[in-house]
Amino acid sequence: MKKILAVDLGDVRTGLAVSDALGFLANGIGTITEYSRDKLAERIKNIAEEHQVAKIIVGNPINMNGTRGEKSERAEAFADQLRDLTGLEIVLYDERCTTMVAHTIMNETNTRGKKRKATVDTLSAQIILQNYLDSHK
């Protein structure tokens, strides 16, 4: 199995995580701060190549009642952009509650301030990817 990259798309900060080659563990690899979607897609393409991933998971922020809003439509458009740019398989994955779980973990580990802001998006991407990996075992 090849590695999988997860993307937690944000308006400014985008969290990233990558799996191990066996597809068991998700590891947060950082956050990109980028306002331009084109530049962000290019940076993610380069990271995907660097980590030799076979697939990219994009978190899909579906509303709690199951409906799709503006953020979900943006995630889908970005997934299409990544698909065109990379030629890789791109999967939209329901990310409901991941940011809430990430904040809970941060509270339990007493992560505060600037470090919290920098970590929450990476942790969210890691949770999205781990959920995806666990659901495909």
C-alpha cells in the first residue's frame, strides 16, 4: 500500500497529515498558511510528490444535519482542482466533529495560545486521516 495524504482545508490555514506506507497510522506533518487556492494546490502537489502518496483525502465539512453548505462545496471544488493538478485519486471524506475532537485533545494536553492555533489544523488532518484509515481496514 502507498502512503495517503490528508488535507484539512481552511480559509487561511490548511492542516496536513500523511499515513505510513502500510496504511495503519496517520502522522500530522504541519500546516500551510496560504490565501491563494492555486498556490495552496501547488504546494500540496509538491508535498504529495515528496511523500510519494498514492491518494489524497480532503476533509469534507458536511453540516451536522447531513446537508452540504458553502464550505463543503469549496472542499469539493478544491478536491477537483487537486485531481486535475496531481492526477491522483482524491477522496472527499466526512470530517464532522474532527475540529471539535482536536480541540478536546488540546484541552486535555493543555495546549494554549499560538501553539494551539498552529497545531489544531494539523491535528484535525491527522484525525481525518486516521478515521479514513480505520474505516478501510
